[in-house]
Amino acid sequence: MLPAVQQKLSHMFICGIQSVSTDLEVRQRLVLCCFTFLAIINAYTMRLCLDFSLNQIVLECGGDKVDQSSRVPQVLNPKALPNWRLELAMRGRLKAGKEQSDQEHKKGIQKRPLKSRGTVIVNPPVQPNPPERISCSELWSRQTQSLVVMAFYVGYVLTHVPGGRLAEQYGGKWVLGVAILTSAMLTLLTPAAVRRGGPYALVGVRLLVGLCEGPCFPAVCALLAQWVPEQERGMLASCVLSGGEIGITMVQLVSGLLIAEQDWPMVYYLVGGGAVVWFLGFTLVCYSTPDHCPFIQNEEREYIRCNTSASLLLISSREVRERRQGEAEEEESNRELDAAEVPAGTAAPWRSMLTSTPLWALISASMQLEFQQKLPQELQVLLEEVSSRGSSLWDDLPATFALIAPHIGNWLASLSSGRLSDHLIAQQILTRTQCRRLMSWLVFICGSMYMLQSKEDGARIWSVLAMGAYYGGIKLLPLDMSPNYAGTLMGISGGLGALPALLMPYLEQLETDYALVSGVRTALVVIGASYISGDVQAFNQPEEPE
């Protein structure tokens, strides 16, 4: 009885969505792009919410509110008590201003009977070796804070390539959905982990969040390869992949406003809750391929097939069986799928990929351009300036807008560069490779101009143009080079490209001490701009099983 009701409700839901899509002429590829765009925003907000709230976490020092008079609360030394649960339980017994002196702790008070009106009182024994207490600044040292920040990127790097392969073999929908959902649940648990386990528990949680978020970009690329026609790749894909700029803007506003008005855990609850809501909508209306989507109109499905099937030659036998079951009446469609079928055990062409010059050019460009900006420091400076004037971010909107405007400009510039790329290729003014290299050289030129004029007014426009060209050119290369293995290519380039973020504290110091580091960064961009390719590579063809 219950399965029948469930099936009927599911049928009614699908029919309702189809009716709305037909009446409003909703294009399902745009729906998928909107949800993947929101997925990138969620991924960035969950990644960066710690960077913007770490200062408040340190001040709170694992759950104890900061003593406004000294700003240095006392907590127990984790070396004295490795068990964090025991440490936190004992720490609750300590009260500021009522602690006994160190001399009294060192001298054991022996039991002695005292007569008071016929009553004998025995003083309770004092532990001879009380736990050592250190200041919050020692517990949350600079090294510990760096470890907390770096923990995310350790996990983030490790799961890029596995996530891409899973998305290619089993579909990007559930790989992306599960990645965002698990990251959201861990984000919601972060405040409790900090207050119950201290910095080392936070390191563990952030490591897990990084492991969960690693597959996000590769899974998004696998979805875009299936849904976005080549003629619209520049506009739609750059819009989606540049969603991180909007995510940076949102986490800046949310963190700044909530931290100023509310307790810091509210940032995590809002960000994690938003990701859970996204997951529910995404799983209801989005699918891994157009052939699996029950809401898409036949005209749009055929349009996507005609403009992606030329390079999408690899289809797993599992997908073929599902398509045959759903379209048994369409004999012609089944014949096309038979021609495209390959064994399920087909392996990725690792040797061809790793010896590809265009791929290593993509990696070198990604490693240079993933050097992150000092976003938390910029926000912290702004919050201190606003607080010193006795106002809030709402009251000082010009300063807030000055902080978020460049990231909004980056996103708008990416839309413009992506649309320009589509136009140049469609009009055969430039080939796809020439267009991607043009955008890469614009990244290099505009980035160099920004570095030369960074202290002058209006220099930020060069940075905006550089980031727009990056999203409209270099970021699209995995889709260009191999639609079949776009997830794997994004995993390789994105995973290695994230290494600078993992080593950021050390690289910043090296760049300050040695001018050679800046020269290496420049060389990486030049190499990338010179050798990247927008043509479909030979390894896009599936390897025949032995």
C-alpha cells in the first residue's frame, strides 16, 4: 500500500514539474546550471566561514567567554591532560579571580583534626600534581591556527581525483549532492566540536570537511560536460565555475554581520542550514544526464545531444541499461546508445593524461592563480575600523561595499569574458585554442598591471579583468580538452592547483624573503598561456580493455 502511494505521489510531482516547465518554457540545462552555481557558493561559504570566525573562536578559547578586563582567559594545558573531555570537565570548576596561588598548590596540606564546639573537621586532601594552566594565546598559538586552516586543504587536495572519477562513472548528481550534504552536516557540528574538543577537534572536523568538499568542482565539471552545449560553454560554465566569487561575498557579509551582532556559531548554523536546503532542492529537480531527466522537453534533449554527442563517446553500460528501460519504445535512440556502449570496466587513460603537455600547462596556470587573497585579514581590519567608530557594517555601507565590490566585479567580468569567448568561436574569428590562450595572456597582462599599480587608486580594475579572463578561459579547459574525463582533469588540475593554498603561510614568507618566488609565479602563468590547448585531446577516446 505504501509503495503504491509513494509511486503515485512521485508521478504527480513529475507531472506537475513537467507541466510548469512546458508552460513557462523552462530550460532544464539552465536549472542545472543554477543549482551547480549555488553548489559552488555553498562550497565556498563552508570553506571560508572558519577563516572569518577564527579570531572570535580564539577569543572565546574553546567555550569560555573572554574576560573583558584581561582579554586572556585561563584554560588547562592539553599536555597535562591529553583527554580533552576530562580537561573540559575540570576546566569548568575553575573560576576567574578565585584560584589559589601556585605556592598553595605545590604544598600539600596534611590532614589535621580541628576542634570546633566538639566537631572534628578534616580538611580534604589536595592533589599534589594539579593540571598546568596556560593562557588562551598559548593554547591557540599561531602554529595551531595555521594547522587549523591548513587541515581543510589537506583533505581538499586528496579527494579531487577520486571525486572526478566517481562522477564520471556513476553520475555527478549524487557525488556532488553527497559532498555538499556531508560538508553541511560537519559545518553544523563545528561549534560543538570546538567547545567540546578544542583546537585539535577542530583540526579533525576541518580535515573531514576538506575531504568532503574535494569532489565538488570535479563533479560540477562532469555535470556541465553532459548538459552544456559547446556553443554556450563559455557563458554558462564560466557563470557556474565563478560562483566562488559570490560565495566569498556572501560569507564576508554573513560573517561580518552575524559576528558583530550574534555569537560566532550562528555563522556555521546559517551556512550549514543553507547547504542542507540546497541539497533537498537539487536532488528533486536535477539529474546527471539529460536522458535521465523526466522534466526536460524533447526539443531541448535533442539540442543537447546534437551539440555534445560528438565528443561524449564514453557511456557506461549501467547508464545504457537505464536509458533502454526508460526509452524502450524509441528504437532509433537505442541503436545510437548501442553504438556508444563500452564496457563498464574501462579505465581512465592515466598515462596519456599525465604525459600531456596541455594538461601540465593547465596545472601550472592553476597553481599560480589559486594563490588566495587575504580575505580574513581584510574583513578583520574593516570590522575593527567600524567597531572603533561605534557603528556596524549596516551603518558603514561604503566601506562594506568597497570590500565586496571586487568579487562581484570578478563574477560579472567572468560572464562577459565567457560570452565574448562564445562569440569569437561561433563567428570563427578565433579557434577554441586561440581564444583560450588569448584569455590566458589577458590574465598575465592584467595581473602584472595590478602588481605594478597595486598602491594606486583604481588598480583593482586590473585584478577584476584578470579574474574574469581566468574564469572565461583557463577554468573551462577541462571541458574543452576531454568532455569524457572533464571531472578527472578538473580533479588533477584543481587538486594540484590547491597546493599553494595548503602551503600559503610558508609561501607568503618565502615571497617576502626571496624575490625569486614572484618570478616562479610569473613563469607559471607564461607556461600556461603558451602551451594550453582548447582542442579535444586524444585521450578523450576510451581505451579498449585488454
